[in-house]
Amino acid sequence: MSIRQGLLALLLDGPQHGYQLRQDFDGRTGATWPLNIGQVYTTLGRLSRDGLVETTGDDDDSLKLYALTAAGRAEVEAWFATPVQLPDRPRDELAIKLALAAETPGVDLAAVIQAQRTATVEAIQDYTRLKTEADPDADLGWLLVLDSLLFQAEAEVRWLDACEQRLARPRQPRQASQPRATRVARAEPEVRA
């Protein structure tokens, strides 16, 4: 997730200082991806440099207030209107871990899969509990995040099932002259502040 775009989106509500932005972000996402206050102020500095936000004075506690400029409003509106593409998402650490475990001598791939399944099922139980505790009228953003996390975890369990099925099939050792399957080229994800 782009912290840059997230802060711009929060500033649509009006001027805020960095601590307010961090609290608002954590509140709207259920602190699923907590922001470091240093990240917030560093990003605000870059947004100011880029002409997307401006300081509008200080609040009662002498903290700088940041507000969107017209360019900042246009950028966040474009962000909301543009779908997130799959290749733009961060690397999937679990897929990389299983791919490496599958090719590393001495690693019990079945045990790695089972450990992950146990953790993922526990996460599903936690997300389900949190959904039942949430207020459907006051916690809409948090419920959307929980739904996303729950669906991702359920999909992960299905994928782990498929991994186990693939592992159970007899395998022929790969010979050096056999070509590997063509892979989808993925650009390195852009590092966003």
C-alpha cells in the first residue's frame, strides 16, 4: 500500500497534523498496517516538496497542519479511480518460501506447508471473531479490511491444499537439459513512500 496515497486520501477530510493522520489511518484500517510516525512525517515532507500538500499553520498544540493542494486532490482522485494491478502488489513471501523449500535438500516441504496451514486457520478464526465484535454501522472500513484478510486467508488455505496435492504426485528428477516452464515476467514492485 502506498503511504503517499493513503495520507492524501485522509487529507480529503480536511487539514490534519501527522499524529492525527497516523491515528486516522490506524483507526480506519484497524491498525492492520500500522504506520510509524517517522514514515508519516517523511512522506508529508515529500508530498509538500512535490506540491501535493501544503502547511496551513499550526493547531492548538503548535503542530503543523497539512492540507491538500489542487494537485494533491487530483492525484488522490486518480488513485481512487485506478484499479490496483496484481503485478503492482508486493512479493508473496509465502510463495517464495515454498518455492525455495521445494528445491532445497533436507527441507520437509510437507511440514512447512502444515505449519503455514495451522497459522492461517488460526488467522481465519481470529478474523471471524473480530468481524462478530465489530459494529456494522461504525466500523465499515475495518469490516472491509477484515473481509479482505479473511478472503485472502481462505484462498491461502485452498492454495496450500493444492500444494499438498502437487507434493503427493510422483516426481521425476529434472535433468539439466530440460527447459523450465515459461514464467510470467513481473516487474519489480515500485518502492513507495
